[in-house]
Amino acid sequence: MNEYIEELVDLLLSKNPNLTEEKALWWIEMLWSDFESSYAKAGYPYRGKEYAYDYVKQQIERHGKMLHHVSSKK
């Protein structure tokens, strides 16, 4: 799975140079875990790391350049 994470971090950093590597990693981990938990809560069977990877990659392609504008609630 680490190779997926590293590839996604690199992709996100190429789409959004405003992010640090640490922040890009946070986004990848957050998107990945949110997808897996939402998918499980909906009752769908686990389809593997490749499926989660594809979803996160799509999100980066669509929204990656704007992620630095999003702030988290604290």
C-alpha cells in the first residue's frame, strides 16, 4: 500500500504546489480512510486497495489543485 500512497502524494504535489509533503500525505490518508469507512458503512463488500486508490486518484484529478483552500474544523 505504501507504493500507492507515495504515488498519490507525488500526484497531489504535482497538481498543487501550495501543499507541503506532510499536508499532501494528510489529504491522501484522510481521503483514503474516509472512502473505505463510507463504503463499509454503506454495506458494500471490500474491493481492495486498488479500488480505494482509483477513488483517491480521481479526487486528486478533480479537486487536487484547490485542496490548499480547504480548512479543517478544530
